[in-house]
Amino acid sequence: MTPPQTKNRKGSRTRRAVVSAVLAVTLSAGGAAAWALDRFVIPHAEITNVSEYEASQAGTTTNSATEGTSADTAATAVVTATSYTSGDTGVSVSTVTTGSGDGTVTYYVADVVLDDATTLKSAFAEDTFGGNITETTSAIAEDHNAIFAINGDYYGFRDTGIVIRNGVVYRDEGARQGLAFYKDGTVKVYDETTTSADQLIADGVWNTLSFGPSLLDNGEIASGIEDVEVDTNFGNHSIQGEQPRTAVGVIDENHLVFVVVDGRSPGYSAGVSMTGLAQIMKDLGATTAYNIDGGGSSTMYFNGSLVNSPLGGNKERGTSDILYIAQS
């Protein structure tokens, strides 16, 4: 594991403000370039201070900087270089390397058992919901005292999908196969176009992801996954071929497996196809598995450090959101 990079959060936000100002001038000129900048580059905040917003929705108060650090639970937490246990919650991280030469594939597996389904939380970059707002997985994780985190579905790149996070609805624009995490510990792939965010909340959904495709059907590799298009909007990049990948798998209730495959780095890790990712998840014992944002976004974080090496360079790309477990 490599140490996290030192952050200059104030400087980063200042630079973003300057960039936004420059882009605003470009927008005034109009045309396709201006539209693309507005749609895919300029930050658009819809809800700021999400931590307070979620607390108000739940009728409680919270402090993301100190969540999960009560004196009653701190003594039970045990952390090693590759594992974490606190009560009935456990995280075990391992590295797998297969193949050789330019065909080498390196991936990272986190076997996670939750004491309660709501222990797995979501967080947004800059603690803000909106478009084109990004931070690295590590930065978001540190802001929320995470012991473990992976990149999310990069919801901020698109304006479709059902986005429910920590029991709160943020978007209700069904468009594709989604993944729903329920408060009872079950996790299901579902069709966003046949339901609504309010119905999912009523059914007990805690978090959703909107990316895909589903990788396994009842434990078997799903057909047609090499041809799925997650987005058809301008600026989308293909998810086919051998790529860096992130996936979530279900072993049992409150027993999950997270996989990050590095790629585009011959000799270290070439990446895998969608079918290759599905095979990894099947071999790990998952019965349900779901692909989420990959490429340079594919990131795993554990105990203050970056676990994988994105694009072989140990350098993270900004993302919209993470899934994480807070340290007790």
C-alpha cells in the first residue's frame, strides 16, 4: 500500500473556482463547446453540506469528521496492515496476481462482513450533491473517517439514474439496471425504469448504485455483458475491452466482496473484460455481482492508504462519490 498524497484542500478549491470563472467566459461565447463544458466540466452544486442535509432528513444530528469514534466502540477495533475488525464488522484486504508479462492482471479483494447493513455508507465529493463535483476516493474517505472505501458510480457524470444514499433520495430518473442495498442486509439488481425512488425507500432501500451491468445471474455469468452501454450521452467512453474495473459482489446477507482491478499497465496489470470481471466475482463465491465506475476511477482505500495503483501510477482520479465503512 502506498501512502496517501498530501492534500491542499483550500488550494484545490481555489483552483476550481478560477477554472469555473474561465469556463464561464467560454460559456458566454455559446456553441457546442460551451454546452459541453457546462454539461461535463463546470461544477453544479444542487445540495451543499450533505452531512447536515441527511441528518435533517433523518431527524438526527451527525458530524462526519468524528462519526464512528465513540469511546465505547474504539476499544473493540483491531487494525492490521490488511484487516479491520470492530464488533461484528470485519474487512480483509488481499492482493491477487495472475498471468505473466503483458498479460499480467493484478486485482485487490476486500471481503467485508457488516454488523448492520447501514454500516456501509456513501459519501459525495466536497460533501456536495451535484454535477461535475469531484475529489479523490482517498480525500472523501479521510473526510468521513473511513477505514475502508471504494469509488462509487460517478453519478455526477450523468443526470439519469436513481440515486439514494444513506436512506435519502437525491435523484429519481430511472434509466438502467441499478443495484439496491437494503437495510435488512440483502442486495439486489433491479430495473430502475419499473419503480421509483420513493417506492424503493418504502421497501427499505438504504443505498443505490446506477451503473452496471449486472455481472452474475444466480451465480452464473450474465449473457451479453460485453455489449452493454451504460451511457449514450456525449463524451462517454467505452466500458468494453480490457479495462481497470470496480465491482461489488454479494456472498450472503451482510457479507459482501469488493474488487478493484488495475489496468492499462502492461507488465503490472492489463485489466480485464466484463466477462473476466464476472469470472473473478464468481470465483470469489458471489451469487450477485455488479460493475461500477472503472478506468482511472477504480480505487480501493484502506486505513489511510491507497491499496491499488490506478493506471499503474499510484495516482487517483477524482470521482463523484464513494462507498465506505467508518472507523470505530
